[in-house]
Amino acid sequence: MKPTSRAVRAVVTTDRTAGQPHPHHPAQYEIHDPGDVRELLAAWPQDSGPGGSVDCMCLGHDGRVTLYEASGQSVRTATLSRAEPLAHLLAPAAPEGITSRHRARWAQAAPPPLRGYATAMARGEEPGRPGVPPALVFSWLGARRAQEADAASVLAVEAPVRLLAGEHTEALAWAVRETDRGGLDGAVRFFASEAFTTRHPKRRRVPDTARDLLLRHARSHRPGDLAVLERRLLHTPDDRVRRY
């Protein structure tokens, strides 16, 4: 049996110093879908050894892909710059490539009011703001995906955070009170991110009710974010904030 025939998963690492054909492409991502893995194996260089040996320096991006069997043991690695069919299949900007497929799946799974925005970002475009409630965006950010580490992993965070970063703190605080349980997870992620923690102290004042909800959820579900929230979320009485 060929080593590659045992592969059930692949990890792709890209060289970000070689230029970035897609603005939201991760430095590393995983391939789990059985159809994607079969397509990857069909393009695998036949005579590549542990480090790859097909000599074809013909593409503008570099990186490597490593295959893993079900036990977690790596079985083969190839260098993309030396395997042209494989590199084309994994090219970040290739419309029919695996990475585009991952981004398209992520966009189709977005809530309907956000699907057009997600699709544009998946294509590498700059969409306008869709004008949806922040509570829905929190839910989108906090939603669990089937493959958290796929080629859409960067987009899954950057797209909703971009929308939330443009909202006033008052509107975000009300959204914390209105969102669902998954949305609370997204809210904690956002309030602990640089998109919020780097705001001026006056713009980090969160009403006590929303602050308590965030701290309580972080304590039980995202303890790694708790210290940041405790340090960066400043108080303001609930009655000083009007609903928008």
C-alpha cells in the first residue's frame, strides 16, 4: 500500500513572504473533507520523497503540504514549488482550487442577511456594510463550524470582527443582552480582541449588565479571555446608556 493511500487529512503551510494572492488566506490550514483529500492525492507528485523531489520552480507562491493518517502519524510531505499540479490545486486565488472551495462553503453557511457580504469577502473583494444587528454578527462570530481550521479560518474571524469594529460601544453592549448563547461566545471573542481592547478608554466603558454577562460567559466557556476582559472592560452604570 502506498503511504499516501492511508492519508485522511492534510496540513498546508504557506510561505507568506512570497506574496499573498488572497487577502484573507491563512498561513496554515487543514483539509479534512474526503472529496478534497482524494483530489489532493490525485494531484500528488508520484516520485516525491519525504520532502518532495519534483523539480518545478514555476509558481509564484511557496509552501508545503503534509499528509496524515487516521492515527495522527504523518506519512508524506511535498513542497508546493516543486509540484506544479498540487500547487495549482492549493493556490489561494485559484477559482476552482480547494482553498476557494473552503471559503465558498463558509460563505454559504453564513446567516442569510450576511451571505452576500460573506461571499464578497470570500472572493477577496471589499463589500459594503450589510446593515444587520450586532447581535446577529455576534452569533455569526460565535457559531461553531464543521472544520474550524480550514482555509476559511481567517475569514471566519475577520469578516464579523470587521463589522463589529465599526459599531459604537453602546450598540455592542445592547447586542450582548440580545444575542443567543452562541452569540455570547462571539461577543467574548470580540471584546477580548484588539479590535475592542485598543479603543480609547472612554470607548471601552460597558454597562454593568452587559459586562457581567461577558465575564460570566468567559469564566465558564472561554477562561483564556477572562483576564483580558477583567482588565480592559471598564464600567458604566446601565442607566447611562440608551438603546439605539
